[in-house]
Amino acid sequence: MKVKILKDIFENMAGKSVTVYDETYIKVAEIENLEGEPEIHKAYTDVYIVIEGKGNLYTGKKLKTAVEISAGEFRGKEIEDAEQHELYKDSIVVIPPGIAHKLDVKEKMKLVVLKLKA
């Protein structure tokens, strides 16, 4: 495996996803008025780096009415006993495998999303 260096990601990657290795990818996303769907990944760590804007991340241990949409990927209607975390510019979030999470953005947010295969 070789080292992979991505340059000028904010200019060249807006709205695009780039696979780094196998199923590990990086994406620069601009999100507006999003009510995310609660999810759990059994084999991935998600990393969010907020560049601008703000939103709310909800996390918990379990999804209500979880449905497996693909191997190790679950979606649900709600997170049981969810904790709310306010995200804003310069926030970094690491969501390990097995943690239920949902991102809501009322206005606008620009962030880097890393999906790391565990």
C-alpha cells in the first residue's frame, strides 16, 4: 500500500467523493437544510471536520426499528436515548463503528467527511 496525498481538496473536491483505499473515502460536502437519517456502521469510523456553518449531531447506542440495508449498514427512524452535540466551525467528530448517529443542518454547513474502514 502506498501513501496517498490529496491536494487542494476544497477547490477540487467540492461535492465529490474520492476513494483513498478499498472502501475508505474522503468527501468535501456542502449541506443545507438536511435532516439526516439515523444510521449505524458496523465496520466504519466516520470523521467529520466542520469547515464552516453549524449543525447538530445526535448519537446513541441503539436505533429504534433498525433495518440492515447492506452488510453492516443499518438505518432507523430514531436513536434511543440520543445525546445532542452542537457542531460548528473547527469542530472535529470521530464516530466509531457501532455508534448510532444522525446529522441535522438547519442552515448551511461545509465539512470534510472521512469514512474509514475498520
